[in-house]
Amino acid sequence: MPRALPRLLRAATAVAAVATTALLTTAATPAPPSPPAEALTAPGPVQALQVSPVPGGGARGLGLQVSWSPPVENEGALRTHYDVEVRDHAGAVLHSASTETTTSAPVYGDYCVAPFTVSVRAVTRDVDESRSEPGPAVLTTFGERAPCALTMSITAARAADGTVHVRAVREAPVDPYVSGPCTLATAGRVLWSGTCGGYATTQDIVVGALPPGPRELALTTVAPRGERSTSRTTLR
């Protein structure tokens, strides 16, 4: 074998090893990390929160509209939205919306479940809205607690045919727009159920015949705010 051949073989082997090492090194090198997402800055509280009455909403409607000014501390905000929420006295949500303006749409509720709690908070959002950072909520109240009572007094008598006639009389305060469910019962047995209140100040209820002898009758009414009132009388 010529002397130059072993040297050529050794050189070719070395070149192949270097190429293989280069390929392995290239495959093992991780991709450079992506730059971290820019942190969102939470906005400050909204300013000059105001609640104004608006007309409409029906006989028992209480309408309002909310307005405010942007936060003073709002550096780094890419997009600022506002979350507006209105709840009744018991915490039930009457309105919940997000807006880019500084004025809400009109909101209507039942004045019998006032006062309402109004909450507005600014929210910083990314351009593609994939991330958000809320600011503190600013609260205020609107409306006053209306009586909206539903109380009845009752009397009862037996008719000649044996049926029982009950007269329910509305007690003050009388609001013609206030009504609610009511139930007439005796000893836990429901004799009649319906609606009491409204424009009627008296209501006549006729039930079937009851066995002879005295018994207590009870009329229970439920006002719009959930208050229960029970009036009792003795049937002879």
C-alpha cells in the first residue's frame, strides 16, 4: 500500500468526526428565549364618580346613570376599560358591564329594593386584550329605602251555606304599586293563595266549608323586599 493512503484515510476520518460534532452541537443548541412580556400597571381609582337619576323604568322603576373621570394614576396603560356594576340592597346584581367610555348606559331597578350600590373600577388591558390588570373599585349608593310594606288585617265569618268568607283590609302605608304573594291557612293547612295589595284596599276571600267550632285563620303576606307579615283572626 502506498504510504500516502493511510494518511488520507486518517484525514478523511478526522474531517467526518468534526462534521458530526458540528451537527450534534447545532442540534443541541436551544433557541434563544423570547423577551419577557411587558408588565401591565394597575390603574388608580376613577375620579369624580357621580350617579344621576334618569326617567323611565315603569311604575316602580328607579333609573340611574353613572359617570366618572379617568384615574389620575394610569401610567403604562395600553387600553383602559371600566367595569360598572349595580347591586340592590340584598346584593343581587342589577347591572354589570364593561365600557371604554366614562359614562354608563341607563340602569333601571325596583325602588322597593333600593338603595343600590354602584361600583366602578378602571381596568388596564393589553392591546390584544389577552391580559388585564384591575384597579381599585370606587363605591357609592343611590336611592333610599322605600317602605313598600304589605300588611293586611283580616276578619272571618261563616255564611249560611257553610263557606267561610274572609275580608282582608290593607293597612297603611298603602302604595298602589306594591303587591305580593299571600297565603291564607289554618293549623298549617293552606286554604287559599294568591296576590294581595295593588290598588285594592280591601280583598274578599271565599274558601270552602270548614268543620264547626272555633279555629284560627292566618293570612301571611310577603312584601317586595321579602318582609313577611301575618294577620290572625278566630273563626267562630
